[in-house]
Amino acid sequence: WSKSCLWLVGVKVKVIGNENYDHDGTYVVVSNHASMTDIPAILVGIDLNLRLVAKEELGRIPIFGWGLHFGDFILIKRGQNKEALRSLFMAEEKLRDGKSVHLFADGTRSTDGSIKPFKRGAFLLAARANVPVLPVTILGSHRITGKGSFKMFPGTIRLVIDKPIDPSQKSINAADELNRQAFDAVAKNYDLYVSQ
């Protein structure tokens, strides 16, 4: 359904760094977030057995929401700590089953496509499950549809995939160190590719 959604709107996905990860591996995939087209772009551009953690409200959007429900994704009630924790446990289960899990590490969409500070949840998950973090930078999606808008424009979304970060080589503060390294990788690639 992701390819169809993007095709209907006239959106192309260009992937940089496809060689940086094992396509049969299991990862906690983290990225920045700027548009509702980020979800189908991630699903089209990243060649993994991938499940997403997404806010529950997206499940109510016709066609798009149906894809989330039938795709075995984890829908989270934002602002409810108990529900958020339950979602992380569900994500950990997916990882243990050999599926990769994607989270928008900044937790909400950026209005201008820039990188916002990352929250800890994805990195706690990676440290707890001892699964590598795969940092992905999303560029250009904010021009296709902005925060708070359903109006869409044709264009190209670029995904820059960095090298995985192994949690087993981290200190006792593994989640914080994973967060810092993943943020640095996403920000570095944003700065490198944003003007191209």
C-alpha cells in the first residue's frame, strides 16, 4: 500500500546508503519526522521486515490507517505513559521475533524538516533488546505535505541510511550513548544533503 500511496501523490523515494546495513538483519530504525509521507517512504525505501510505531490517530485515516492496522504496526496513544510503555514492550516482542522496528526518534513532526532533539524510548528499546540502531535521515518530505496539512505535492523524499550502531559496545548508560550517536549521524547527514 505504501508504493501505491506515494505513486498516487507523485512522490519518489531516493535511497542513499543501502549498502550500510544487512537487509536480513534486525534493527531499531530511528529517523527524524517531518511529514505524514515519511511512513510510506520508510516502508518503500528500507529493505527490512519492518514494523512501525506510530501514533494511534493515524490509524483513523482512510486507506492509510487501514494499511497500518493490517500491516501489524504498533499504534501508540500519545501522552499516556502506561500505553507508551506497553507499546515499547510490544516493539521488543517484534524484535525478538526477528522483525525490525522503526520509531520517529524526535516523537513529532518538524514544521521545516529540520532535526529536533531525540527522545529516549527508541534507545531504551535497543539497549534492552540488545539490537543495533539504524539511523536514517529523511529529507524533503516537509515540502510534500507539512505538519497539520493534508494537502500534498509531488516531489522526491531522500532517505540517507547511516551505518548501524551496536548497543553491546556501549557503557552502562547505553540508551543515552545510542541516542547521542544516532542523533549525531542523522544531523550529520541532514547537514550534508539538505542543500543538494
